[in-house]
Amino acid sequence: MFNQVDGDEGTEALQKASMVFYASAGSSVLALLFMGFGSGIGLGLDGAFLTVVLLSGILAFVTARGIENRQEWAKYLGYLQSFLAVFNFPIGTLLAVASVIYLRKATNAGMFEEG
């Protein structure tokens, strides 16, 4: 189904996958800045939403670091985040598809550590 990818393409795919998750983390930071300062960081729904955005950004950053370090768990966390991002149409969907493609190429090239 998927073609075997050589090491150079796998390294490039690994770098691109981590950049997608760094971009996601960065967009969470920007969203926090704009929403936090705009709403005065209130309690209730605003506070809960800001907390979800903060946790999403932290998770994306941790995933990007894990992918850079070729950790097996980061690959699965990346797939999970990509699945959730599909529902953020249209930008989240594009980023999710790109990250799955890059993760798949890196996996086919054997870029992730086992165990």
C-alpha cells in the first residue's frame, strides 16, 4: 500500500512532521494571547476554553519534541492529534492530512525507535 522510503526522505518527513506540530503549538500560543487579552481571562466557558487551548498547545509541543527524538509514543500521539484536528475545517484538516502523510513516510523509512 505504501512505498518504502529511503533514509533521506524519511529524515525530511520526520522534520516536516515535527514542524507541523510546532506550528500547531505556536498557533495555540497566539490564540491564547489574542483570546486571553481580548476576554480578560474570565472564568466559566472562557476559562475552560482557554485551558483546552493551552493543553492542546502543550501536547502539540511535546509531540513535536518526541517526533524529533524519534520516539515511538510520539508517532501515536501525532496520529491521535491529527485525528482530532480533522474536525477543525479547513486549516486543521489540511494540517492533519499533512502530518499523517509525513508520519507515514517517516514510519516507512524506519525513523522511529521500537519500544
